[in-house]
Amino acid sequence: MTFAGGWRAGAFWLGCLAVTAGVLLHIPMYWMGRDMGFQLAGMAMDAGMWWGMVLIVLGVGLSAYGLMPAKFAHEDVGVVAPPEDAPLTQAHWGMCALLALALIVDIMKPASLGFVVPGMKQEYGLEGSIVALLPFAALSGTVVGSFLWGWLADVYGRRASILLSSIVFVGTSICGAMPDFYWNVGMCFLMGAGAGGMLPVAYALLAEIMPTRHRGWALVLVGGIGAVGGYFAASVLSAWLQPAWSWRVMWFLNLPTGLILIALSPFLPESARFLMHVGRAAEARTMLARFGAVVTSNAPAPRESHSHLPPVDKRYAGVTVALTVAALAWGLVNFGVLLWLPAGLVAEGVSVSAASGLIAKSTLIAAPTILLSVWLYSAWSTRGALALMLAATAAGLAGLALRSAGVPMLQDPVAPLALLIVGSSGVISILLPYTAENFPLRIRGRATGWIAGCSKIGGLLAQGLSVLGLAPALALAAAFVCGLTLLAFVLTVALGRETRGRDLRDLE
């Protein structure tokens, strides 16, 4: 599938051109500061920048219109062998590679925050609490984006939502030329909205296309590659480019990376299950053939209701509650406890270099977590793998909390830190793939977006405390989040479903 029609395809590409032109109109402002180390603070925005922002807004609107699906009469698609019954083909491998690239680009955006904040703080002369507004805005954007793009994926389609997210990436490149800090905060919110949307939609698409026996490991592996690759790309590009081009170049990277994803869009498939669901039988047959599935008879196939159920439908309320609590707990760990950890260790009398060394050593021990998560999820148990990682996270948090009680065997924080990093890395590697497998087609995008958004809400709460200067002591924070993580563990064991090796049709 490409687009709904010739005019809408033209509208999409015209929108892409307008957004790109709008970004390019900001480049002269950036280049004007080359003799001052690209410091633009306090400079007035020129007419080209204002017109560029107008073009970006119009371009995003045109692209959204071009991606909007046309109304089709429902056709009988026949009884079809869906992709889960098909053999693993070159098309599957290509889709995995493309979605892994999309997730690397997606995760690279928020990962860049840590590399731009020091330079931004110095250029704008800001206090730490004011600079904290930047990650707070980014996390707020990811929450909104997760909810919004999850809904769009169930209405527009999975492929269209990913492309629209890429367009937003391109538009937010203009952060690199903003002379005022609060313009950066606003653009950072929009960047987060784009980044927050791609992750859940990519998982929904992958779950619906991969064959059953390969679905589990593919979901976890692609997500793990995206996470590791995104942070690696952000750190490497920062090391290469920032010394010569300042922190601002990290935002301008949104332009080429977003355009790369758009250029590769002809190779990005739409979910055949989604196409069948909305009655686009001819396109569904073509997509099924591309992935090795065939029409097995001409008898009409029963279609699911297209009712717009919320993620918390009564039939899925239990698993929704369990996954929501797990997501909130992970957000508090990743954006709270782990961010407060260095300061907490320094407050205990550990030097900054020693604290960094301890965290690095613990991270090194935890490095193989992704491969371990892949094996546990695909070869052992999907529900059990998530529960095990939650238990490891809770054990690590308990170890950090008990250190303040003077337990001798816990005075060296490496063991609880390694457990915490292993557990939290495993949870986020498994959480969204497991969510995508637990909900039916008609609400899969919204449900996955809901859980992704809740994982950021936990972080939003933690960062809100930081902005207000109310971050709790490390032991207290670890104890509270440990309790929440244990609750998530109990709910997952009691209410979660086993999805390993099961056809999505059975799960629905």
C-alpha cells in the first residue's frame, strides 16, 4: 500500500517538501553564529525563520491529510492464512531491519537531551531547576504522543502513523536555531510527541506481521536494538559533532534522520490484518503475498466489530491494570531512581568519579540483558519473563533501600545496582511487545500507546519533583518504587496472559 489516491499522495509529498523548506529557512540564522561558537542567545529571529515555521505547520497539516485513508467499501477478503502462519521470508527480515532503524532514530531524539543540556545551560545562563523544564517538556510530549499516535494507528493505519511521526521529527529540527530557551522547550515538547508515538505503533505493526513462532524474539530484539542503538548513535554523534558545531547540531540531526525514514517509506509495509479489518481486500491480498501468506478459500471471513473500544475494555481490564502499574513503576525507576542515583551516592560520601565508575561497572554487568530477555520471552514464557524482570527490579530497589539501614552485605552497591539495571532494562524490552500481543487488532495501537504513555508518566512525576526541588532521598525513593514494582509483579502473575507460541487470532 502506498497512499489513498493520487491527490493525497501529492499532498503528502508536498507537505514533506514544505516542512523541509521550513527547516532550511532556519539554517542561515544558525550559520550567522559560526564566528561566536554558534551561540545565538538573545538574537532576534529573522523573517525567514517566521515564514519557515508557517511552512512547517502547513506542511505537517498537508502530510496528515495526504496520509488520511480514503473511504472504501468493505470487500470480502475470503479466508486468509494470516502472516502468523507464513514462513519467515526476506520481507520479514527487511521489515525488522527498517523498524529497528526507525526505533534507533526515534530513541536517539530524547537520548540527545542529556548531551545538549550542558551547552544549553551555559549559553542561556540558566539555573538547574529551569533547565529541568527541557526534559520535563520532552517527557510530557512523549506521553501525549503515545496516546495520540496510538489512536491514529487504529484509525489511519500503522504505516501512516509512523510516517507522520517522521514528518514531526523533521519539523522539530528548528530547535537548533532557536535563540530563546523557551522556544526550545516548546519544540522539545513537539519532538517528544513525535518520538513517543513511533515506539508503540512499531510494536503493533511488528506483532501483526511476524509469524507466530518468530514473533516473540523479533519484538524484543528489534526493541532492544532500537534502545541500545539510539543511545549509542546519540553519544557517538555528540562526540563527533558537538566540539565543532555546538549543542545545536544535535537538533538539526532530526532533518536528515527523519528524511531517511520518509525516503525508505516505500519499503515499509502496512499491516495486512489492519487492511482486512478496514475492508481493503485487494491491498490485503497483495501484502499477504509479499509476506508469504495466501488466500485459502473464497468464503467470506468474519470481521471484527469496528467499535471504538477504549484500552480498558472489561475483557482486558485485568491485564491493562497490571501493565499500567508495571509501566508506571518502570518510569519511576528509569527517570527517577536512576537519575537521582549519582547524587545519592555522592551524598553518602562517594566521590563523583567513584560513583560514575560504580554505575558503569553495574551497567557492564547488565549489558547482556537484551539477549537474555529475548531468550526468556521467546523460549520460556512471555508472562514469566516480564514477572522475572519485575522481580529483579524490585530486588535491586530493595537492596538500595536497605543500604541506609547498614546491612553489611549491601554496603557495596554494585550487586543491587546490577540487579536494578538488569531488571529495568528487561522490563522495558518486554513490556511493549507483551502489550502488543495482549490486545485485539481494533484497539492494539491505543492500548500499546496507553502503556507507553504510562511509562513516561512515571518519569514525568519524577521529573516534576526535580523541577520543584522536592526529589526524595535515594533510600526513600527506592523503597516506594520497590513497593509499586512488587505490586506490578503480583498483578502480572495473577492477571497476565501467556502469549508465547499462540496465534494472534486465538489471543483475540
